[in-house]
Amino acid sequence: MKKKSFIKRSTLPEASLCAKTHAKVFRTATFRSAAVFRSAAVFRTAAFCAAVFLLAGCGNDNESATADGNGSRVPLEVTGGISAQTRAADAAWAASDAIGIYMLKSGTTDIAESAANRRYTTAQGDGRFSADAGASIYYPIDGSKVDFLAYYPHSASGVADGKYALDLSDQSHLPAIDLMSASVSGKDKSAPGVAFNFHHLLTKLELVNTPGTGITASELKGMTVEITGQRTAASYDILFEALDVADATATLTLNTSADGKKSAAILLPNTKTVVNPIVPGRQLVFTLKTGGEKFYWNIPDDKSFNAGEKNIYTITINRSGLEVTSSITDWTSGNGTGETGSAQ
């Protein structure tokens, strides 16, 4: 594979990504905390109520799991309580969902107890997480304080040196690209319970497509929906909580239902800054399966799709063009109480 060259606008170690496009220049955004997505300008990040609790319990290792000190090792048992719709699929945890957890020496990015990218899975999707065999995380025996970083969805092959390779070119399974993170600081084995509040790092676009004048519901079946001017490759530095976005742009095909009535996509957040600036002339393109007839809606150049937002648009497809309205649900409101527009 052709080696890519990256230039980054940050002090983070150089990231690497495999992509099918030409050489990319990476732009960097950082997260000051789990609730703030920042760069030269601040991405608005939505905090959500997905709480993952790390509680003292039994691990898979053959060592003492008591929590009353003096040489004993205290492991983490993970359960997840989700009180809001937090994932790209707008539902609770699914069976086999997995998060990755890092334990760090307090106040640093140094890995503690070799606990890096440990996989915890909720086998039944009931919010009760357990570590893979031999992957249980233990607090330091000496009682020193540690910090935790977690991300979703867990990846083994896609993470190298603490960097998560992200490719949004395939929108066929949205939860697989719904990147979230959380952090907790200043913990020790005397109080092993940890609660993670996860935040969406990307942005979601959702369309409700309806037939209008001159269009029948059957004509929407098999319809293809695309969005132009999108950057699709990025690298998320888990330890530094920074997102590097590649310059190259492409047209993304949204995940559209068979009846053509719903379309959705997870996108890299757009800003007016150097990190991931808005590409002028973005469009939504609707192509009917029968006859290949196309309809277009021009996305305003001042419309920013920010981190943690879900923008919902209702698209009425008429023979003479499109009618567009919008509303917001679940994630942080990205366009207030709604927008109206027209397209053809």
C-alpha cells in the first residue's frame, strides 16, 4: 500500500491512517474534557447519560480480588446503565457491544499496570460488562491514584499506539463508526467504583424522506441518497483526546432503508476553522432507482454540523424539486427548533 504523508497542526505524535485516497494532510482537534470538543475554535460536544459503572468484583485472573487492602489486588467489574438514547442506532446497548478502557497514572498519559485498550463486553446487551479472558484491569497495589479513559466501539486491529483509525466511507453499519469517549480522574482502590459519561465525538445526519407531488411511495424504494463534500478519514488519539482529520473529500452514500423513507449518516464534525472546515457547495443528492432521476438540495455554506449533534431533515420529494424542513431529537440540538428550505 502506498505510504501516506501527514502534516499535523498539533504537538501530538504523528498519526497514520491507511486510505484509498491520495496523500492526506491531517488537521487536529482536541478535547479539553469529555464534554468539550475543541480546536482553534470550539466544537460543541453533547454530554450524554450513558453511564458505564466500574465496580469492584471478580476477574478472570487467579489472584486475590478483595478490596480491603494491604497487598490485595482490586479488579474492575463493569456494568452499564443507559438512561438515554446514546448510540448511533438510538437504542440501548446491543449484544456484544464492547468498550476499550485505559488506566493511566494520575495526571499523566502514562499507562498504569499495562492496562491499555482492555476490552470489556456486554454479552447480552444488558449493560453488564465483563473483561475478556486475562484482560481484567486491577488498581495499583500501593493505592496510588489513577485516571481512566474509555472509548466506544472497541477495536483491536484499528488501534495502534493509542490512536484509533476512523474510516467513515462505509455507512452500512452506523454503530460501528459512532465514536464515543469518556474519562474519569483521581481514582484508587479504596473506592473502586467508576462512572463513565460517554460523549459523541462525531455528528449525525438523519433524513425522513416522503413522496410529494408527482412522486409515489413506490418510487422511493431503492433510492440512493448521498452527501457531497465530506472528509471521511480521521485518527482519534485516545490518550490525548484529539481528533486528526484528513484533507481529502469525497461523496458519502447514506444508510437508506429499503423503502427509501429513512436515511442516516455519521459524519466528521464540520467547522469554519482549519481543523475540518466546511466544504463550500455541499449537497444532498437523491437518485431514484427507476430511471435514475436525481433531485438536489444545497446545504447552506454557513451550516456547521457540530460534534455531538443530530440534525434531522424532513425531505419532501416533488417532481419539481425538494421541500426541506428540519427538527432535532436525541443528541444535542444542532439546528434549533427546525429549518425550512427548498431544492430542485
